[in-house]
Amino acid sequence: MGAGDDEFRWIRVAAALVQGTEAPASLDRPGAIAEQRTRAKSVGARLLVAEDDGYPSQLRSIPAPPPFLFLRGELRGEDALAVALVGSRQATAYGIGTAERLAEDLAACGVTVVSGFARGIDTAAHRGALRGGGRTVAVLGSGVDVIYPPENRRLVDQVLKAGALLSQFPMGTPPLQHHFPLRNRTIAGMSLGTVVVEAAEQSGALITAGHAGELGREVFAVPGNINSATSRGAHRLIQDGAKLVQGWDDVIAELPEVWRRCLKEPGATRAASPPGGDEGRLLAFLSTEPMHIERLIEQSNLPSGRAAALLLTLELRGWVRQLPGQMYVQTRPM
Amino acid sequence: MGAGDDEFRWIRVAAALVQGTEAPASLDRPGAIAEQRTRAKSVGARLLVAEDDGYPSQLRSIPAPPPFLFLRGELRGEDALAVALVGSRQATAYGIGTAERLAEDLAACGVTVVSGFARGIDTAAHRGALRGGGRTVAVLGSGVDVIYPPENRRLVDQVLKAGALLSQFPMGTPPLQHHFPLRNRTIAGMSLGTVVVEAAEQSGALITAGHAGELGREVFAVPGNINSATSRGAHRLIQDGAKLVQGWDDVIAELPEVWRRCLKEPGATRAASPPGGDEGRLLAFLSTEPMHIERLIEQSNLPSGRAAALLLTLELRGWVRQLPGQMYVQTRPM
């Protein structure tokens, strides 16, 4: 162990671990802290306690903030302009597309997108922020050295380059079910507002939104098809007073800090500019109702090879999505 | 012309016609009223003035109600439990399905569904009410003897058997653009609340909702996919305070008069009961994301002929909708 301040910080961890209900039995023993140090070092994780400058300022201000955080990557001052974007693991294509686009637009506007690194909406939120060339923070329900779900391993590297992985749990902690409500409170606590994209009636995203409300932060929800089970939670939130979100502008309209910053950032308009030329022509025939490619070719009067190429470009740029059976839908308003 | 009371009523019509900005030039001449009488008689239309018992009571209570109405069919006392269901002419399959289902469920619950007989959502609302075995009133922007759109001619007979056609315009009046805002105020005025199903940002349905709000009536809106232009108006209404509607129960929750009535009506539960057996099994595989019939057959393990038959039944009962390319979607939650 080191000396002075550093030692004090690690003792804080040890005390929290032993006293907290979250203490894994394995940490309440000699050598556990040394092992934590070794594990942290091996993945380049830093320890932050609430008194540290690097500890997220909004999170510090909530009642009973996490006594320590492990951090991989980097937190910057600008990450105080954070918005949480959360939702269902069992997301629909609509939810995924919407989360990616919202995150992209918010990130391009200088907002740090915070989410929980879970399957579905959370992953889409991190990916969208990266696509927008902005910053993103993943708050885990496991140790920062335990990556779950496994298919997100490659995403870790991208997040580390453009933000951070954070956890209030000791190194090596597995992603247990009862960690997620605590993690969700941290997500809400470090963010100016929380946007729920898709959520079933009983879901972790609603818990995060509930924390945001209790902490006096803004709560937002994206509506959807009323027949979609994964939109029912979002609709319930709106019925209970959450702001209905149709796009990034509805989010920043409620967050003056972000709004002022955004006006200075040219990136915001970049993300919103619709495609022109033949791409735009083709897109004008599409809507949220699936249309078969043959009908699209017929209506647009474009050669079929050309139409297929344009559709691929539009899909890569996030404007359309291909459904099974050569059907296409538009995924964002022009 | 007749004598006494009857003559007085027709004189009211004549006066309103001549004084009003709406007076067609052709009526400001001798013989016009006699022609109105003849036209009314030929389609079995009755004239109602605001003092008449048959004049809709909610409509009578608004400032400057229409001085007279022409009525085809029948208005009953129970039609005071009226809810307006309005929306876009350019509706999507989602909007049409939602309007039909909401109208069906409300009608089965004893609500009279009021709408404007226009293409799209309005027509779906009338059809849904008829399917629910309930009552419906069509308020026209033309004379009650001028049926527009022409494809709704057959629907007239069905509406007349289960409700009424109403108009504040003289017999023979064509469906002119500037009539619709006045007609929309009548729709809102005779209803306890107005539900907007799909509406673009500039649309007549929003005018109807605006009137409902000004008249102190409830305003409801059904959310949808945020990429759908026809949901943007509904979303704007919710942002401005309209109640978000996921189903008929969200509407009646705000209308105690209806709610009390509904508890006595067994029909309400009928409309909501989900299909069982193989129908229910098949439906469980469907969602709001389109699925190809082959995949559905594969997943459900049902013989293909059986699956096709079940899908047809489910579609007729309003649970699923077929999209182009043998794709199926669920159109109401189970």
C-alpha cells in the first residue's frame, strides 16, 4: 500500500466495502485491498472518492453519493453537461434507431451521453454518441474490469477513447441483478436529465427515471406505437409528467446549460441536415410504414441498381432501415 | 310553408343564412327556403334549432352554438356521452388501426363516437364504432344531402342505422375548405372530450383539439413513432398538456360520466378480451415489428394452412394487420 492521501482513499474503499450491504464476502479479509489495487492497475483504472476533483460534480451533490468510483478512461469538466439515455434490453428496431439518433444528435451538440452499457437501448446510446463524434460514459453494474454483455468487449475500447467506464462496485464484482438499481441511481445522479427511449411497464429504465425525478432532475420519454409493449413504460412516464421527446431539441430545450453550449457548436446542425439529390428524392417516398424495394423503385423511377446503392448509403447514414423481405422504413424525420 | 312554430324555425334558418358570413348567395332569394324544405324532405332530414329538445345538450351550452342543425338519422339522450375521435386524412395503417380499435372499444362501452366523416382517421372512427355495436355521429362540412368523400356513400346507411349525420350548413352546401373549422368546433362542442389519433403539425384535427381546450373539454392524443410526420401534431398536443392515450381506458378515466356508465356495460370487457387457443399462441409471436408469415409458421410450429386461417380471423377481429410482402404486425396489445 502507498502512504498518506492515497492510503486514506483506499481505506475509504475498504470501510465502505465492509460496512455496506454490498460488501462481497471475499473483500472482508486481509489482502483484499491489495488485490483490488492490483486489479485496478492491470486495467488502468483509477480510484475516485467524492472529495476528488475528478469525481462527477452533479453526482457529488446528491444525497448519499457513491463513496468511491472506479474509473477507466477519462472524465473531463465538459462531462458535467451529461444527459442519461436509458431503456429496455429487449428493444425494437425503432427503439434502437431512435436511441442511436438521439445520442448522435446530443453528442454532436456537446452533450456527454451517459448510459448503462446494457444490451439494447443502452448500447445504442453509447454507439450513437460515438457516431456523433461526442463523449459517452458507461456506468456499470459490475466492476470496471468485468465487461458485460460479452459482445460489448470491442465497444469498451471505443468508449475509453471518447469518455469513460465508471463503477461504484469493487474490481471483479460480477453483474448481479441487485446491483442495477444502485447503478441506475448513479446514472440519474450524474446527469442533468434522463431520457427513457423504450421501457416496458416494469423495468430498470423506469427506476432510473424515478431516481432522476426524486433528485429534481428532468425526466424525458420518447413515445412510440401504443401497441408496442416496450413503449408502455415511456407512455406511463409521460402520463405522470415526463416531457415527451421527439428529437434532441426537445431535450436541450429543458436544459439551458446545454442549450447555450449547443448554439456555439456547429456540429449540431451537421447531425440534423437531411440528404439531398437522389438520396433525398428516394427518402421522400419512404415513411415509417414498410415499403417494398420494388414499389420504391417504381415510384422513384430510379434504376434498380442505383436505388439499391442509395438505400445502402442511407442505411449507413442512419436514415433508413431494412426490414426482412426487402422492405424499407425511414428511421428519422427529414 | 307550414304555420306557427314550424314556420318560426325555418325563418330562423333563413335569417341565419342571410346574416351569416356563411350564407350561400343562392339562399338570399325568394323560394330558397322552400327548396331547402324540399331537399330536406327528400333525404328525410329534420331541422333542429337550439331550443329544440333534440338539439345536442353539450353543444347548446357553448358560446354561439350553431343556430340550427340538419339531422339525418336519430339523436338519443345517451348520445350526450359523446367523445370526438379525429385525425389526419393522410393516416397511416397504424393510425387507421388505432382509431378503429379505440372507437370500437369506446362504443362497446356506451360512448357515442363523434367524427367528421372525412377520409382516414374520421372514417376509421365511424367504422370502429359500428364494429363495436355502438353509436356514432358524423358531423359534415357540407349539407347532410351532400356526401363526401364519395367512397363513403355506403357508410352513410350504416351510420344512419346506428346514429346520425349532422350539419350546420344548409341542404345542398358543397364541402368547401372554409367550412371545416366551423364544423370542427361543432364536433368539439358536442363532445365531452376530443381524441386526436394522428395529425400533422398543421391540421384540422389540431383545430378541433384547440376548440375542445377553449371550451373546457378534455383533450387527448395518441402517440406514435416519432419519425412519423402524422404523429407530430399529436405529440405537440401532449407537450402542450393533452392527455396521452394508450387505450380506451385512458379516455374514460378522465370522463366520470362515461366511466360510471361503462362499469354497468358488459360490452366493455368483451372488446378488450384477448384471443385464446391457437389464435392466442400465434398472436404471442407477433409484435409491432413486421414478421414474415414463413418465420411465424416456423416459430409457432403450426401447419401453414392453419396459420393462414388463424391470421385471417385475427385480422378480421382487429388483432393483426397484413402488410405488403406477407408481413404481419400486431395492432393491439393483448
